[in-house]
Amino acid sequence: MAKIRVSYEYSEAEDKSIRLGLFLIACGILSLFILGFCWLSPTLQSLQSKPANCTVICMQQVGLEMFECVFTCGADCKGTSLYPCLQIFVNNSESNSVALLHFDEQQLVLNPKCSYVPPCERDNQKNRDSVLWWEDYFTKEVNSQSFTCFFNQQRRPDDVLWRRSHDTSVLLHCVLWPMVSLLLGTLIVLLTVCARSLAVRAEALQKRKCSYEVCHDLSAVPPDRCGSKAGDPLTTNSDPELSSPSRTLPLFAVPVRRRDREH
């Protein structure tokens, strides 16, 4: 029996589906590296800080010293302005020591000497008013009440945070969306390949079934018909007079000699 050949080539739609799946896989891997480098590492470091109870001890402004901040006023417009430095010292219950309070980790990195860095404005007076509002809030609202702060003994034992810059939701988004893209692309590729494999198998079974039916029809031909077609000397002889049944001798024919025929 001859070997059955089937086509393994993908159609245009299947080729586009595979390309889409590979693109989603590449995007998932790339975004996982980018988000892991930009957001995942700072989030893990932020989550290492433990909550503690803090109480305000004193607040002060660092004399007449002013710090610079950078403001933007358009696409190509940047400048610097000044703001006063407010320091808030609290008692940390975790280490039972005095620590400098900071608004969050970003401001701690931006200015480790001050407790609060206002949103930078072009006008210095607006920056001053923002710092004074923060000072009044702690003076009137918090005062000597205990509040929750965040403390990291290994990294910065002399600083505490008012709040974390990143929480568990950032960690969830950094891992969730790249994994969704990766799994979706993998699923598209696998489904396309499986669908094509099933189509190839169905085509092979159909061709094998047709081949079996042809062979079965040939084997169902009677033997006498096959013998008359292939092995009967009467049908294979090219002389019609020899193959005709009217040319056969009669049953009681008497042979005649040549001499008697001449006389």
C-alpha cells in the first residue's frame, strides 16, 4: 500500500495566531523583567519595614536654611525654587529610641535631612505654606497621640516612615499582568498547534478510509471476470475467426484426405 501523504503547512489565520501568541509571550517576559527591576525590587524593600507605634517628641525648622527643588512649567520649561526644612522627631516603640520621621521612602531618598518635601512650585511662598500646613497638622491633629509608623532596623535605624511608598497591590500588579500575558500567549500557540495536529490526523484518516474502500471494491470483483479479462486465450487472441465459436468443428465431422479431394 502506498504511503499516505498529508499537508502540515499552516494556513494564514493559523500563522497569524501563532505570531500573536509568540508576541504575547515576548511581551510578558520583557514586562516581567522591566517591572521587576523598576517596581518589584523597591516594593520588596518597602515591605521589609515593620509597623511600629510612634509618638511625636518635638518639631523644628532648621534655622534659615532653605533647600532647592525642581519644578516644571511645560515641556521645555524647568526651574528651581526653595522650601524650608521641617524636622519631626518621634519616639519609636520598636527600638525605643528617637528617630526622624519622613513622609515616605521617596522623600527619604530625596532629602534625608527633612521630614517633608512639598510639591515643588515656582513660588517659594507656596512651598513654605505647604510645609507650614504639614507642621500645623502634626501640632493640632497628632500632637502627642500615638500613630502607626514603619521602621527598618537594618537599612535606616534612625529614620521612620509616615507611610509606605509601595504596598502589596504593586507587588500583585508587577507579577500578575506579565504572567497573564505569558500564559495567554502560550495558550494561543498550544491551541493553534493542537488544532492543526487534529486537522492533519483527520485528513490522514479520511485518505486512509478512501484508500481502503477502493481496495475493498477491487477485491469484490468475481474471479471469472478477472480470468476472462486476463487469462482467457479466446479473448486475448487478436484473430476474430479463431476466437469465434462458429469456427469450431462439428461433433461427427469426417476428415477428408488430400488424394480423395483431388479425384
